[in-house]
Amino acid sequence: MGVELEPVFSLVSRRCGSALSKQQRERIGHLADSLRRGRSVAEFVEHLEAHGQLELLELMATASVHKTDLFRDEAQLEALEEHVLEPLARTGRPLQVWSAGCATGEEVATLLLLLARVGAHPASRVLGTDLSTSALAKAKHLTFSNEAMRRVPAALVAKHFSQHDGRMVLSPRLAAQARFQQHNLVETPYPFSDAGTVFDVVVCRNVLIYFTVDAAERTVGLLAERLAPQGTLVLSAAEPILKPRADLETVRFGGTFFYARRDRVREPEPEPLPPPRPSAPVAAPVAPTRPTPQPSPPARASTTPEEEGDQLFSLVLDWSAAGQPDVETEAGLRKALYLSPQLAAARYCLGLLLEQRGLRADATTEYRRALSLLDQGQARATPFFLNTGRLTTACRLALARVSR
Ligand SMILES: C[S@@+](CC[C@H](N)C(=O)[O-])C[C@H]1O[C@@H](n2cnc3c(N)ncnc32)[C@H](O)[C@@H]1O
């Protein structure tokens, strides 16, 4: 696509956070040409900035990828259910969950099903937001194709869905617990829950993978601000946080990891409170029970350097959001790769870290190396990270992102 459209690409990228790949630029370029109506590029950009909100939204939406399914990444969802949602449900209070970048609603339906399965309070709510109004228009129906339903456990299908015109319709009881709202993650303010509170769980999966490094970093911070104290942020396994953050820490459950909002600065022991008055204002959201992190598996005597590499890589994933300087994360990844050169997942993470440091050429090299191992069937499988199929997709997306 011609360089003359660069100001349009730059505006769209800034407004939706996306690091536009070649294909996305092509799509935006075609649409921009049809929307320009004889205006020069400079005039068109000026128009978009001054009064072209709808056209800009259309341009941003054309760059978006809405690929989604119910029960996408079952291993992560299993851990979310067992270690986060179940303990929260046991508090007996209504839970507030946000699916940020919910596309056509499959993730919202999945979260509603999980909340039902753990016996969450019936007044619990799931908010679904997305940039794209056309995706949200579909999401609101909570009605899905058989293809999107293929991973939903049969017992949940039987209990919560009915068939209509060849599509599967979520029960009105569960659908009533969902709300949808248009929201651009690049813009503030961020939404609150239906109850006017922050959220127990924020799920933002497969969205940041399309973002520029700066937009992703800022978004993670803003999402963390919408978490209840010690609430849980769920990113996809392809979007690990590799630079230390003051606001979040990694919580690891076997092969999956979430991010928990760090405790606010510990206050001195409070004076005993007077007994509550009946007219006391409604309390701020109650802190959910903090999921108990599982300790990393104890180091055992390795028999091969590859196994040592696996163990080190697994540890590095724990360090990254635990405040460890990213030079140490990088050193850890490089050592893991020295021990186990076919650890494509560690190469992918090294690429992410280098990309986050602005070293695009070096990041590209690592993504290419990881992809070449995967394409040649030589990648070492890592049970605690993405499977090879999903890692391949993540590497391709990363390459598209950095090869602008
Ligand atoms: C690949 S889908 C992910 C859907 C779902 N979270 C999942 O993992 O299955 C990415 C979604 O992010 C949305 N998106 C992209 N940029 C966004 C932004 N700046 N604000 C809000 N949503 C955005 C897209 O419209 C798209 O629906």
C-alpha cells in the first residue's frame, strides 16, 4: 500500500492501539480510498480527526480480527475455573467479570457458563466490550454456530443451550447476566461493572497481541486499575508480561499463568473501628479471596540439558511479572535456549522481550527462528506454554506485527 497513506495508517494505529500488519494496511488502504471522496490524504486525515468519528471507527474495525470460539484455550479456562472463579463463588457475593475485546460474544458466553458451573451468585454479571460495533451487534444475540460451540462440554450444551435455525442459543437466564458496551481500550475512561464497582476478574485475551508495545503496556496498566484489590487479570498465553510491573504479579497454576493485582501499599494497623451505623454507605467492592499461587515445581535433578532448559524457561515466566529486571529475564531466556536450542516457546518470548525494548530487527530474528523450528517439526514441546499449533500462530502474528 502506498506510503502516501502513511498518515492515515498512523492515525488508525494510534486510535486503536494496533500495530498494523501489511494485510491490515491493505484493508485500511482500500477502505480509505473509498472514503476519501477526492480529498487529499492530509485533508482526509484532518476530516477524520475533526468530524470523522464514524469513518475512523469503520477504518479501525476493518483492521480488527474477530476470530474467537467458546472455550478457547481450555487449559487456561480450567485453571481459571478451579483456582479463581470457584474460590470467588464461595464468597457468596455477586461477582463482576469483564471480557475486554469480546468480539462476537463467545468469550462472554464461556465466562457465563463457567460462573454457572461454579455456582456463582445469580446476580453475578459479565460485561463484554469491544471496539467493533458490528461484532457487538452479533455478540448481543449470544447465539453461536456449531463450529464455535465445538469445545463446549456436552453437559453444558444440554443444560444451557437450545437450537434455533441451526444455531445454538444461550438460555435467557444466563443471557440476562451479560451486558455489552462499545469501548476502545485505547481510550479512557474505562468502564465499571453494572454494580458500579471494579471487577473481580478481567479477561483480555488475544487482543494485546495485535497492539503496539506502547499501547499494550498502557492498556495492561489501565486494566489493572479496574481490578478489585487482588483481582485477576487474564491475558492469553501468547501475551505474557515480560517486563516487571509495580501493579501486577504473576500467579502460576501448573501450565497456566494469570496476573493478580498487587496489594496496595500496606497501611499501618488500623484503630479498631466503631460498630457500623445502619445508614453507613454501601461499602466499596469486597476484595475477592486471593487465589493461592501454586509453588513452582521443586527443582529436581535434570538428566539432560534440555530438561534443565525447560525448568529454567518455566522459572523465567514466573520471574517476569514478579519484579525481576528484564535484563535478567533476557539472560534467563538466553540460558534456557543455550541449554535447549529447540525451545521455540523461549525463542518466542525472547522475541517479545526484544520487541518490547524496541529492538525490532532482533525480535524478528527470534520470531523467525522459532517459526522455522516449528515449521520443520523440530520445536521442543513445552507442556506449560502454548501448544505448537498456537505457538505457530503467535509467531506468525508477531512477525506480521514487527514487519511493518
Ligand atoms: C481476536 S479477537 C479476541 C476475542 C476473544 N477475546 C478471544 O480471545 O476469543 C480480538 C478483538 O479485539 C477487538 N479490539 C481490537 N482493538 C481493540 C481496541 N482498541 N479496543 C477494544 N477492542 C479491540 C477486536 O475488535 C476483536 O473483536
